[in-house]
Amino acid sequence: MKKPIISVIMPVYNGEKYLAEAIDSVLSQTFDGFEFIVVNDGSTDRTAKILEKYKNEYPWVKIVNLESNRGISKAINIGLAYANAEYVCFVAADDIQYPNRLEDSYREMVLKNLDILLFEFDMIDHTGKPLGRSMRIPHFLTGDNILLEEFKRNYFFSGACLIKFDSKILFDTNLRTSEDYDWFLRMLMADKKVGFLRKSLLQVRVHKGSLSSNHFYSYEATKYILNKYDFDSLFQFFKTRGFREGEIRLTFAIMCITKEEPYSGLDFMAKIQLEHLNDYELFCKYFYEGVLYGMVDRWDSAYECFNMSRKMKYKNAAVYNNLAVATYWVNRDTSLVKKLLQEALLYQPQYFDASENLRIINNAEEIKQLQFTKRLLRDQIIQGDKELIK
């Protein structure tokens, strides 16, 4: 057998319910220059039996059975140790790959001479039924700005990428969630060339057992990851990559929201010269400065910031939701609060915070429970047990 072009790595832990369908979707690829490595991470269900059946039918598939559960990061690293190809991709044991995933992503990778290719995906429920939602790559993301943007929030999903393998950059085994975010940041810091294919190449299953279902632990892991980076060193690094001081400080201020350091974030905001920001950056500046003020209960200032962002040409439901919350704390005008929340839901009908806030206001319930959104909403909100992106 000639050397494979792509190593497909599938970690699995107690995945008996969806495993066969996930494996079949890999075996049905139109691209035949790949090897398939499945790492059974100490499963206690029928996973090993299912894998044995496939091994008998497809002897070329590599099955690695671990004696105990080592965690997703360790399982991926073990899979990478078995990889023989120049390119690698990761597939989840509950997702379904479209037949053209490998062919289309490899073609794009070679055409643009990339180190990392990110693409889009559609969502299905636990039965495989399409949810009518997709994760789209934001229009403003480019290979030039992804380094800075990724420190603001995670746009990387390990199941929707193709990577030129670098054995020096492995997954952090101390992390049991958000491990892909940490890994991608380190890849970016190593000056890897990133490109995008704005096309869905797989279906991601949203269900209770999904690896990314625990939002709290994911948030704590993200704080841990960002705390690895010193602001002074990072500032110099970004400057050498050609980023402007204003956009760097804006990035740091947004990082402080995740790190729960609002006063540091406000200090970064105060040092930004507005004339050095473009229109979209200014919109973001007003919104996130409002968030920082809200975190320290300075609602008058938060109200002013959200109102400024609302007046700009960019529309985002989180602006209206947060302005509604600030409005309540400033003047208790519930009629205006309701109007703003209704407007938020016009932009995003499935927006959880806005719908919950409207319910609280309509029912005159405990006002302290008003939901404050700390991030601008993505083009699509994922709602379900896999993750709620705010």
C-alpha cells in the first residue's frame, strides 16, 4: 500500500450508539488516498465489539484499544503517533461526514498551499434529523486576521478542518475540554497559514452525550488557556505580525471578559484611540466596553456604550438584549425594555437570553435573573445539549 495522503483520526469513548454510522461515512469517501485510525479510549460499552467487526471487514483500518480512559487529548495524541500521512483530520464518533469531505478539503488545501483549512458544517439531532442550522464561518474572518480574532473567541472546531501535520504541536493532556482551542492557538502562534472553505462538509450531531456539552467546564478551560499568555509578550508578538495597536488593545479587552478581569479590560479600552479603529472595530469596542461596565455594575456607562453600538450600521441581537438590561437598571422603563427585547428576537428568534428576559419582564419575576450576554452573537446560535454559543 502506498503512503497515504491524509490520516483520518477518530477518538471514541462509549460511542456504540452512533459509531457504525460515523465509521461508514468515513469509509464512503470519494477520496481514496487516506488511512483510518480509530482510538478506542477505554470504552466500557460495545464499542470494542463494533470496532472488531469493522477490523475483520476492513483489515487496513487501524484500531488502537486503550486499556483505560485517558481523555480526548491523549487519545488524539496517540492517534497522531500512528499517523503516516502529511495531512491529518479528526472525525467524531457521532458525526456524519459528507462523501466529498476529504476530496474537497484536500483540493482546497493544495490549491492555496495551506497549513490549516477550516470549513463549515450542518447540524443534526440525536436521530440524524437535520436541525435546519449550520455553523458558518463569519464573513470577516480571513487568513490575515484569524490570529487576532481567535484570541477574542474560538472559531475553530477540530471536527471541521484539515491540517498539515506538525509533530511538535500536540494536544494538551491536562485539558479534558476546549483542548482544540488551545491547540489551534498554538498552531497560529507558530505562524501556520490558515484558509477557509465556506462550504459544509459534514453533519455534527447535537445530543446530550456530545463531548462539548458542558458549557461551564468549557468556559473554565478557556480561562485557563488564555491565562497561558502574558499580555506584554503577546502585544509585542502581535506588533511584529503587523497588527495595529488599537485592534490589539481591543482584543486584550475582550480577552479580559473571559478571564473575568473587567477592570483590566476597561484599562485597555481607555488606551484605544478611536480614530485608529475601523467601523466594525468601533462597533465591537462600544459593545464590549458596555459588557465590561456591566460586569462592574456601572450601568449608566454600559447603557451609553450599548446605545452607541445600536446606532451603528451593524445589527446584532446581543446589542438589543444588553441595552434592554442596562435600560432596566438605569431607569426601570419596562415598556422600553420589552420593545428592545422584542427587537432582539426579531434578529434572532431562538436567542435564549432575550426570550428568557422577556419572560421575566412579562411575568414580573425576580429581576436579578435578567440575562446579560457577554459576546456578540454569531450568525447562527447553536442551541441544544452540545453547546450554547452566546
